[in-house]
Amino acid sequence: MQENSERPEEFKNFESEFYSPQTSAIIDESKEKKEEKKGEQLHLPSDDPHSKNNPERSSEPEKSLMKESQGHAVKEGCATAIMTGFGENNVNAFAVKIGATDSQIGLLNSLPLLVSAFVQLFSVTAVDKFGSRKKVLLPADLIQALSWLFMAGVAFYLRSPILLIILFTASITLKMFMMPIWSSLLSDIVDESERGRYFGMRNKITGALNFTAILVAGLVISFFSKQKNPEFLYYGFGIVFLIAFASKMVSWYYMRKIYEKPLIIDQQSKFTFFEFVKKMPTNNFG
């Protein structure tokens, strides 16, 4: 009976010893450390705009790059529009001048579209292989620019319809090959809510420049055609093709400056042509 009466007293001594002020302070300090550690692991966002954990602060550099790239894309589009006005719109007239037959002119207009439709199928494969859209775009754009330099050489020296067909086919094929990759890159630098306004503005500027370039190129060719020496007309075509080459080089320069977001490839969204045909009855293409 004596032992039973003494146990409550022992518990009291133990309780007073365990919950002493020093022990309570240690427990509180341990809890604070655990909460701090938990907060660090969760990377909780801070309301402070200068905080490292603020998500808005981390996206500011990328937004700045996107905004800057939008300006570069407008300049690139302007240069490409000038290239089209001086180059592509005058190829048929030049073919007639160098004595191309009806069959050759037919090839000049049909072969580039036929080849580019086939080559365009490999655009996505090329991006998958290199892991970057700009690694595919920049070499292709540079080669397209060089094709206009060679076409100027045809105007000044060679004057071969067959060579013109080959070079023009290469230029249009590269243009069509780049188109889906270029569209993907541009869509990444413009927020979805701003795309209509931005691309409307860009198309308005490039369309006006393309129209102006066609008029100026026509005036240049017309001026050389009125000269007494018939050779001068070849020089007129050579000059407009050189302007097309220079414009495309400017386009390439601004394309280099455009920011490319990291490429994320969804492997599940890939399918072969036969898989596409197989699923046609169950989708909008069937």
C-alpha cells in the first residue's frame, strides 16, 4: 500500500522535471526548425517581389527575351517580304528572258511545289534529331539565301534555264521545309492572348513591304529593259536577285537573335502515316 501511495509523487517529480522551462524551450526551438525546413522543401512563393521564391520574378528574364524576340521576328519578316518581292516574283520573267521553253517554265512552277510537299514531311524528324528548331532553321535559311546569290550568277553569267529551275526549286523547297518549324518557334515567343494582335500587325507590315518591293523591282527591271544594249536587262535581273540575297541574309541575322524556348517533345502524340490512315474513320479526317 505504501508503494502505491508513493507512485503518484514520482510521476509528479518526473512531470516537473520533464516540462521544466529549459526543456520547453528546446521543444519549441525544435518545432520552429522543423517548420522552417518544411517551408524550404516546399519552396513556398513569397509575396516579396525581390524574393528568390517568387514565381513572377523567375519568369521576368524569359518575358523580356520573348518581347525582344517579337521585335526581331517583325524585322525578319520585313526582310523576307523584300526578298519575296525582289526575287520570287521575277523568276518567271527572267526564265522567259533567258529562253526557257514552255515545258521548262511549267517545270519552274510545278517542280518546287511537288518537291517541297514531299520534303516538308521530314521537318518534324529533323527537329527531333537535332533537338532544337533553330539548329534546323538557321542552316536551311542560309542555304536559301545562297540560292539567290547563285541565281544572280545565272543572270550575270550562265543564263541556263535548267540551272535556274534547280536553284529555284531548292529555294522554294527550303522555304516550305522551314515553314512548320518557323511557325512553331514564333508561336512560342507570343502569348496566346496576344497572337491575333501581334501576327495581324506583323502581316500588315510585311504585306505592305512585299507590295512595295514588287513595284521597286519592276521599276528596276523596266529601267534596264529600256537601255539600248539588250545585255543590260540581264544585269537588271541580276541586281534584283542580289537584293533578294541581301534581304535574306538580313532575315537570317534576325532569325539568329530570336529566343527559342526549350523544346518539349510529347512522345505519345507521335504517329506514323499508316497509323493516321487507320484512325481516320474515328476522327475528323475520316
